[in-house]
Amino acid sequence: MADTSALNAQIIRGLNDRVYEKRKAAALEVEKLIREHTANKEPEKIKAILNKLVSDFAGSQQANSRNGGLIGLAAASIALGPNVAVHLDEIVPPVLACFSDQDSRVRYYACESMYNIAKVSKGEILRYFNEVFDAMSKLAADSEVSVKNGTELLDRLIKDIVAEQSTTYVSTLVLASMSHDDSTEPVSMPRTTAFSLPRFIPLLAERIQAKNPFTRNFLVSWITVLDSIPDLELVSFLPDFLDGLLQFLSDQNKDIRNATSSILANFLAEIREAFEVKEHQKQQAMKSYFVEQQRKLVVASETVSEAGESVKDGSTKGDGDDTTLGPNSIDGDINWDAISLSETEGRGKGSWVPGQGVVIDYVRIVKILMEHLCSTEEEIQATALKWINEFIHIAKEVIISFTPQLISAVLPSLAHSVPTIRNSAVELNKNLYKIILETPTNGLPSLQPPPYSMVARESTLPSAPNGSAYTPTSLPSIDEHTDPFDYQTTVEALVRQSRNIHEETRVASLDWLLMLHKKAPKKILAIDDGTFPVLLDILSDSSEEVVKRDLQLLAQLSSSFEDEYFTRFMGDLLRSFSNDRKLLETRGSLIIRNLCLSLNSERIYRSFAEILEKEEDIEFASSMVQNLNSILITSPELSDLRKRLKNLDTKDGQMLFTTLYKSWCHNPVATFSLCLLAQAYEHAANLLQSFADLDITVNLLIQIDKLVQLLESPVFTYLRLQLLEPEKNPYLYKCLYGLLMLLPQSSAFASLKNRLTSVSSMGFLHLIPRSAPSTDLKRQSTKSYIKDDGIKFQDLLTHFRTVQTKHEKTRKQALHSLGRSGSQTTRSRRIRDRDRTSIPASGSNLSQSISTKNNSGNISSIEQRGNPITGASTSSSGISGSLHADQPRRRLSAASSTSATSDHGNTHSRSQSPPVSNVKRSSLHRK
């Protein structure tokens, strides 16, 4: 039909020829025919030629025919010129279909044909921009160099067209269909332009996930071109393709990484610029608003002044707008963003200002950046940190709402091995910490079980400013998002980071918890929310800085708790010490001293004493009291507590001494030290007499040795000076000479002896009481004339003996258990030896001799050691050792008693030297 007569046989043969020159000549003939039909205004014939080229050539199975059809369509487009817009729907689709042809030559000629079509149609080709862009993005990674070269030529042409006409060109077909009323609308950013950025963005978001470096380079170049066009405002669509663009930073091609970094820097600058423009517009709107309000107030005042005394009549004649003016109309809540935008509405396009009218979706951008804050690619992570840090100043409210997620992502990077990332993380953490600290908190506590019931909500709502209660309809929203960020989620994230392997992260997390609890103590870190045990576990951290901050946080928490919770905290701390004895040995002093520095030291020691008094594990209680006593004597943080203990004249001092004494009884030397601190020398002397009934163990002698060394410290300066006033402190001498009798011949013995000798040379020893002191002497003794309703020392001494009896019973039980296990081991060894021997009689004699040697050896060993508790290995040896050890104990008791009535303590010291030396040898042997 018409198709057969559209092209003659010569042209058809030329277009099907395999030789390029013949196809080109045939295409020139096609161009000539189209021009003739155009001049004769024969659109039907033109359409017939185009249909012939599409169906018989571009869609042919033969590659040469497809090539002929492509060059023929290009020639027809050139011939049509400006009129090609009407026929693009017939020309462009078959050419685009050849972009994916299997034959590389066909793909190349498709690029060449599209180049000529675009060059003629110019802005009209933008109607097919998405299809052309998609085809070019695929050919950019083509394996054939010729196809890549053809794609680059077409790419440059399309970029030029987009840069020049994307924001202004409207298709002629659209203009013809537009009504007269529509054409009169302002065209600041025409909705009918041939190029549509919103229609293109989904395609870009899809293609941005490509991994091929050539495709990535192609995409980055196009993003750069589109971003350079002012009126397009590509940055408004940034969230749609930001994730894929960030992935380009990990490409192996350095040029792609550099180009991506450059375009991201441009986007960030545009966002910052848009923020500054918006802030400037807001300030201008505020200024204009207040100037206008001031003008109205001036006019209103002039009107009132002209009215004279008839204020009532003048007020009824005032302008309606003026009557609404007042403080509420000026200082009320005003949407300055709406005002700044409304001022620019309906005024035409005007002069273009960079950043003006740009809408940034900060929430979506921050969500994308959050996913890359922990990226394994250093450049991606560094870029995400930089952007978030910048957004703290640009979109502070948005960043605050993401605080829990940011903490989980940023804190681990504080110890990053790369300095750039580490510095960026430190700066981001600092800025985020600052804005959270400055952010006001909601008055409603958030430590309530969500969700609330409606009744609970109404009962806990604050009153309205006018005094009336809020109703559910007056609330903006009734949900858990009443705070600028989720406190509970933030605390959970911080608690997780407090267990991080890096010290910097653990320190930062505790700093955050300190700040948040100080900021909102009722919203976070309740004692029963599960975080308290974690904080107690942190006390065993290897970093001293972490432990100090943890102690500061625990002290801060305890200060806000009631007495019940404070006691519970002290109990949990003691339980931690009991379960982890290494923690007590290595960090016990640091923990208790820091707590006493932050909290009331007397409150801490009272709580410890009350708990230890009821402690069932008396071995731990003794060890804990020993540590507490050492800290009490040596720590500068407890100087006030030591002063309180010295003042037993007051009721508070007596109660404090009594409370500590009852738990200090778990350790004899600690109890004696407490009496020396409180200057209760008479009771200390009586207490020392009870030492004769105790087992003089190596541990006890070591503690006495340490006490003698502490007596030479500045803490006991007052005690040494009191030696110069024997008439006021007679029992002090008895206490010190009693210690001297307990000590073996050691450096501590020599030190204390020299101290007492230097005083005895002054002739004061005749003042030491030789017998039971009279009532008058009691009243002369310092702190011994306590009122009847004061400290009951006799009851305290009874309590001390009861506690020590319990300790003695526990030690004996341990001794017997060790003895039984030892005898069982010996019995099993005898059975094995008897089974191994072949002569029963000789085996029996050998077993008897071994038993005799073992028993004798154990007895002699115990006698040398002089320690019945630690020196026992079997049941028989343990009992023998205890019997032998009673003799030096009685000698020590006798020496201690005699020293109180002797005028020459040195003589008795020499007379008791054999048993003391024996104990000394025992101590040295143990060491």
C-alpha cells in the first residue's frame, strides 16, 4: 500500500546494503524526499516513510537493515527540522530499542542516530530524557570502545541541552494544548517543562546502585551537571539518591572518589546556604512584623490622645485591627516560617537568591547518614560524621531526636585508629553533648510504665497557665514522645557503650550518664531499672578513669535516693566486694574514698557498719572491717569523720562510735584502733586484756605491726602528744605497753619501744595505774567519764567477746574439716601402700612407722610455727598444735597484765622474751 510507494527500490536496496557509503547515499535520498513532502505539505507521505523505516529497517532481523533504518531515521529528522517534534513519537522509540542491540555496530549507529535527532529537536528531546538517560547509562559501561565514544558524544550533547533548556523549555505540543488561562500563570518554575526533575529522580535512585566504575562516573557527572543548574534545586531530592552516592566513596577508582567527595561537599554547602537564607528571612520577617506592630501601636495611641477625656467613646470608634493589639498579640506564638514564605507569594519570580525556597528533608538525610556512621569504609564514615556534625548547627531539633542512635554510632569511633575519624567523632560527641545539655527537659517524669491509661494521664497532667486543668483535647499529642528525645533509649545505649572494649568509649558513656542524670534525675537510672548492677560491675574495670566516673555517677545516684535505696546501694556494693575479693583488694580503697569524697562519709560508714554487723560471712566481715578501718585512719577524705569520732561528749559522737564499734568487733585490731581514734583509752586497755583469750595468729600480729607503724603517722600526732600528759591519759600508756607485749622482736617492736622509752625517761611511768582504777581516776581519764546515759562500754566489751567467740568457733570448724580431709587422705594412702606390698607383716610395721613419723613431724612443725590455725595439716597434728600454742598465748596474756602494774616495763619485756621470740620466729617462718 502506501508503504510500498513510500520508498523506491533503489533507496530500499541502498539502506539494506552492507557498505556504509551506500547506506549513507540512500539516507540522503530519504532526506531529499522528506524535504519535498514537507514543502508540499504532505504529512501523510512523511508518516508513511517513517513507518517504512521503522517497520522494515529499524525492526528488521538483519543488522545491515537495522543500520540502514537508523541512518534513515536520522536523515528524516534532519529533513524535518523544527517540525520533527510532531514525529518524535515514531522516531525515538525504535532508535532507543537499538541501544541494547547485540551487534556493537548497531549500538554505535543508534548513538549516532540519536545524536542527530537530538541536535535537530533540541529541547523536544527532553520529553524522552529518562529513556535516553537510561540507555546512555548502560552504554557507558559497554565493552566496545567505539560504542563508548559514541555514547560520550551523545552524552555531551544531552548535557548541553539540559543545562540550557531544562528549566525553561516547554514542548510545542504542550503549548498548543494549553488554555489561555493557564498560560497567564507565573512561570517561576513551569510545571509543563519538557524536562521533569521529579520524574527523573526515581530513575536516578535506581541507577545510583550500580557497581560499574564507568556507570558511576557517568552518574556522578550527571549529578554535577544537574546540581549546577540553579532553578532545578537538585539538593531538595538528595535523600532519594544520597545512600547510593555515599557508596561511591568506596570505589577503587580515585577519580570517582574525588568527584563524589566534591559533589557531596557542594550539596552540604547548599544545605548550609539554604539554612542561612531561611534564618535571614525569618529575622527579616520578625523585624518587619514588630515594626508594623509598633506602627499600629503608635497610631492607636495618637487616636486615643486625640479623643481627650472621652476614652470610652474613642475606644468604640477605634479601628478593629487596633483593638486586638496587646502583649499577647506581639509575644504570642508566631509561625515565622509561614510569615517569611507568605511575603514572597504572588510577587512573581523576582531575583534569584541561592538557597531561597529550597526545602530540605533533614530527617531522611539524617537516617541515611546514621546507617553509614559505623561503615567499614573510612571515607564513608568520615563523610557521615562530618555531615552529622554540620547538621547539629543546621537542624538541631532533628539531631536531638536521633540522640540514642547517634550515641550508639559515635561513641565507638572515639577510639578509632584513623586520626581523622577519631577527631571528627570527638568533635561530634562534644557538640552533641553540648546541645543536649542546653536542651530544656519536659517537666513530666518519663520513668512510668508505658503506655499510660487515660485516667493516669489526666491525673498526672500539669495545670494550664490560667490555673485550669488540661483536658485531653488541649494536649498536642498524648504519647511517650513528650521529650525532645527518648531518655530511656538513650540510657540503654549508653549502658551498652559502657561495656565497650575501648576506654575512651566507656569514659564518654559515663560522662553522658552523669550529665543526663544531673539534667533529669527523675527520668533515668532508677535503682530498680536494671542498670544499677551494671554500674556496680563497672567498678572492676581495668581503667581508673572509668572507675572514678562510675563512682561519681553512683554517688550522684545515691544522693538522689531515699535512705532505703541508699542502704540498698551500700548493701549491693558490699555484696560485690564479697563476691569479688580481688576487687576489694585492688580497688576497695579507691572506691570507698571516692564515695566518701562525693557523699557524706559518716552516712557511708554508718550504712556499712549496720550491714556488716548482720553479715553472716564473718570472714568477709573481718576483712571488710580491716579495710574500712585502714581507710578511716589514712584517708584525707575522712578527716571530718575522724574529728567526729574524737568528740564522744556529744550524743551524735557516741551514737557514731557505738554503731561502728559493733561491726568493728569482727576484727580485734580494728576495734582497738577505733578506740584509739575515739580516745577511749580505758576501754582500749580493757579490750587489750581480751586479746589474751584470742588465738595469736600471724594475721593478727601483722595487723598489730601495721597499727604500730600507723601510730607514727601524722593521724596519731595527738596521741603521741598526749603521752606528755600522763596524768590525763594514764590508760594510754597501758594500751601502748600492751601492744608492746603482743609484738614479737621486730622493727615495729623497736619503734614502739623507742617511743615509750623516750617518754619514760621523763619520769612519767609512775603515773601508770597499777591496779583497778578508782572512780576518781576514771573521771580524770580522757573520755572515760561518759555519762550514765552515754556509751555502755561494758556492753560493748561483751559484744566484742561474743563476736570473737563466733570467729573462734568458725576457725575451729574449718580446722576440723581440714583435719578430717587430711586423715582421710592418710588412710587412703595407707590402703594403697598395703595393697602394693607383698608381705602383710612387714607392711603393717612399715605403716605404723610411717604413721609415727608423720605424727611426730607434724607436732614438731606446729611447735616451730606456733600457729595452730594455718599450720594444721591433719587431725592429730592440728590438736597437738593447738595445745602447744596455748602456752605462748598464756605467756603473752601474763605479760600484758603485768605491764600494767610494773614501774619498769622494759624489765618485763626482757623477762618475757623467750615466748615473744618464739612468736617472732613463727611470724618469720610464715613469711
